[in-house]
Amino acid sequence: MAQITLDGIGHAYGGGPARSDKDYALKPLHHVWEAGKAYALLGPSGCGKTTLLNIISGLVIPSEGRLLFGDRDVTRLPTEQRNIAQVFQFPVIYDTMTVAENLAFPLKNRKVPKAKIDARVQEIAAMLDLTSDLKRRARGLTADAKQKISLGRGLVRSDVSAVLFDEPLTVIDPALKWELRSKLKEVHRALDLLMIYVTHDQTEALTFADQVVVMNEGRAVQIGTPSDLFERPAHTFVGYFIGSPGMNFLDGHISGRTITVGGHAIALGSAYPTLADDAAVKLGIRPDYATLTGSGGLPVKVRRVDDLGRRRLAHVSLGDQPMVAFVPNGLSIEGDEGRVHFDPARTHVYRDDKLVEGVAVAGLQPAYAEGSAR
């Protein structure tokens, strides 16, 4: 087991040096993945996450940079010399073998003593709830059971540098995905292996990983904990992509610790001395922290209210800009007039789509200013 270092790893298909950002399938990335941690590569199709996984596995040789497993440079080594395990979208198992034989196969190939094989198979089967199926042929099992076997084959070796997962729950029935995600997290804690999980599903990424690499257009836009990505998105793409619904972004102009949106001045929780007076920016706030109120706050037009069972969300317009706000229990909405209150401690400012760091202000005031039309 070793840490993985991405030392300026980047890749452009087609050969020859990359000439501009658009030539890269994966823009140069510097990062260290620590042994024993769980990471997720998250992003839409075509964002570069599979290219990065293929570089780590040895299926793609990067155009530039170095890949280190511990202190060992593996950049140009073939897959079989990298000591990794892989789990793919579709179960890779032998239907004619029993579950036990499938789990034992990677160890038998490496001539591990039978007693150790049997002990390890029992251990992994218990973790994945496969003990009762060990003597059954794989052919007759359900799709989720087969994928559990595939997961087990990836986890059965204790000497691997990393276990790579390429969207392993794609073929699993939605009702069973939560169970398998939770099980995989339990297994990670028990085995203490470095795991890298590729997915386009934010729920899978956020429930599995210690740290998530959010990717877009070949670039790692932000690397952080699930809490970091939700509470402090470093880029508007992260705010939009993480959360359901995503973060609200409202165009405005900033002066000191006040941003004017739709003719209304909104007091922020921080000052922004690095931004010029009247600079064009975006205000970012999660729907969870923009609350529809009976009185006070900013005037909005209510377009519709979605009742999601556990919570209600209002689609409103602040001036001519649409946004989504949280509707508290017990609040009755009549007609299309409403007011919304922003939590000043949860508002963020973005310039050129990147988070601008503010300077904390003592004694936060309500995040609106009455009668402050611009």
C-alpha cells in the first residue's frame, strides 16, 4: 500500500505537444493521494475522469508529468507491474465458478498458500454478505450479487497499491445502490486501502469518499471534502454541480461588504477589499440558506413551490433573476408575492467564476438593506 503522487500529470490525445488548454483531455494536475484514504473522481461525461483513472491504471501513458506509487516512478510501467486492483462497470466474474472460487482466483494466480486464501476469502465474503453464497455457482446470482463478487475480487488482495473503481454501481438497481455504497464504505474502513472511485453521480461520490476531485473540461476544478464542496465551492461549476438543486448564482455589483442584485442591496458576511468598487460579480448561496419568510427580507416573485415531502422549495425571481429558496414548515404562501432572507454567513462572492476570499466582519447584520434600490 502506497501513496500516489500526480506530479504535473496531463494528457493530450493525438500525439505531439499540447498547444492550448483545448488540446488537453486532462490538464496538468499536481496532487498527492494518501495511503488508506478513499477518493472520488466526479464530473460529467467527457470531463477527463476516466482518462485520469486510465493513467493511474497504466492503460494510458500521459503526455507529460510523472506518476509515483510511493517513491517508485510508474509513469511508463505496464498495468501488470503497478500492483493495482480494478473493478469495472460490469461484473468481471466466471459464471461457471462458485462464489468462493471467484474470490480466490486472484490469490491462486499469485500462488498464495491455500490456508491464507481460504481465510481471506472468508473475511471478504463476510464483509460483503456473501458467506451464505460461497458454494453457489455465480451464474444464477442476481446482478447486485455478481457485482459484489467483482468488488470482492478487487479487494481480496491485501498487498495492492490501490483499488480503482470505474462506475461500479452503474448496472445495480437503484434500490440496492445505497446498500452497496454503504457496504463499500464499511469495507474501506476495515481494510484501510487506498481507493479511487470514478463516478458522475454526486451521491455516490459524497457518500463514499474522504476527498472528492470535481472535474470539468479536463481540469480538476476543486479537490476537497464533501463538506468543503457543499459549503465553500471554489468555482461556480462546483456550486452548480454539487447539491440538488445546485447553488444559486445571482449577477450583481459589489461595493465593500454590500452587493446589489436586482436593484436591492444585500449585506454580506465578509468584506472584499481586493475587488474594485462597483465590480461585476456573482453572489452564490445555497437554497438551504435562502429562506422564504412571512415578513422582512428581500421582495421576490414566487413562480412555483415544489413539495418534496421532507422539504419544500420555492422557485422565485429576485428582480429578473431566478433562484430557489427553502420554505420553512408552517409557512403559508398565497399569491405570487414573497420575501426571502439570506444567511450572510453562507453567502459567497465569485469573480470570473472563481471564489473570492473575503475578510471576516464582526457582528453580522441581516443580509438585506431595506429601501436600498439602486
